[in-house]
Amino acid sequence: MSAIAQAGGLAYREAGESGAPAVLLVHGYPESSYMWHRALPALAAAGWRALAPDLAGYGDSEPDRGGVGPGSWERHVQALERFVEELQPGPVVLVTHDWGVPIGLKWACDHPGATNALVISDGGFFADRRWHDLANVMRTPGEGERLMSSYTREGFDAMMHAVSSGMSEQAIAEYWKAFADDTRRLAHLELYRSGEFDKLIPYEGRVAALDVPALIVWGAEDRFAGVRMAERFHEELPGSELVILDGAGHFVWEDEPERTTAALVDFLARRVR
């Protein structure tokens, strides 16, 4: 596992030579950069510079404490922008999962030319989407606060094992960091409550307009973002490739680390170089 460093106010893991072409990996909820621990060394071995930040308040990144709505979707996009500005990696391959999809794709659409390929997994960027049941609880005042205060380490362990066949104890320990205090926990609610899908209306068609190679990787058994969403990305992004992994759920990079990593490295070798 690569060492933790800091850039743009975010902790991050890095693997590979500093002058190599860059891959930017943006994790989802409630994970951290640890979710890429199998992909990072594989990318480095294939000649890439892999950069995986912890979103603010997750993993080893401190929460964003300034201004209004520090845990919101928009603030995470701004933090990603600062991260890239400080490191100046050049055009990146953007790899995203879950909440990393809207965070990463909004950043990419707002910065045409900053990406030279996209990898999208188990997350949406569609204005007509609907939230799943757990998200609706988090978005409901009172109910969300009660949910956040109820989480225990043992309960979190059980929940993560219930939704992922590949979730290791080390992974769960890393992801529990996002529940370390009330500031972090309440920021989770800000994230989901900032997720109004009509905010995506101005972005309709703009991912396709980036006109870069795209790979869609999805768990066939995803309970939170169904396979139809993967197919929709595939339909809307001309020339994109679609990999659906049987037996994997929403946390596809945890459930099938070897197959997801192999698909990523193979795609980059064929489509980006």
C-alpha cells in the first residue's frame, strides 16, 4: 500500500512514477482511497501514476469545516479541483465509483480537456434518477440524524458485510474513520441532502461531449445503482465499453478486485495509449 500524502487539503495515496501519465481515482460512500488498494500497484506496474484522494471527512482527510454546507456535493467537487490544481498531473484518466461518479464527472464536465478517459462504476449522473431507500432516510430531517447517531462499530461491520461479499476487516476499519465524530457523521447527511437531481439538468449530454474513451464497470447484483444505469451510460457514451461482473454487488472493486483491476489496466492499454 502506498503512503499517505497531502495535497489541496486532502490526504491521498499514490503509486507510480511522478512523471508518468496520471490516473485519478475518486472513491464512493462510505469508503476512502483504501478501496483502490488493489488497483494502485497494478496501475503503477503498468506505467501509470495513480492518485487516489480521500474525500474530505473520509479516510485520513480532515472534514471541510468552512462556510455553508461543508459536506455537500459541490464542496467535494471544489476540493477535488484544488487537489488537481496543486498536483498538476496533466490530463488524467478519471476512475469513479458511487458518489465519486457525480463528484468526478461534474469536475470533468466543468474542466473540458482535464480528462483523457473515463471509468465509471456503480453510480449515476442522470437528472431523472431516484434515490434508494437508505439515501431517502439520510435525506429526511430527524430520521437521518437518528441513523447517524445509531451507528456502532459492530453494526457498521455487519452492514458492510451484508452488502459486500469481498469487504475485508481492514477495509471496514479504514471506512469506519468516516464515522469517527459527529462532524463527519453529519457531513454524510449534508452530502445526501445536497443531492438534488435537478442540479444535473445542465449536465445532460456533457459527459458524451467530452468525447473520450470510456469504460463502464458494474456489479450485476448492485442493490443501490442497478445495472440499467450501467447500460444507460453505455448507450449515451459512443464507443464506450461495458463490463458487468456476475456475483458482484455495489462495491464491485471490493467484491471482484482482480477482475475490476484487470479490466481497468486492459482498457487503458488498449484505448488510452
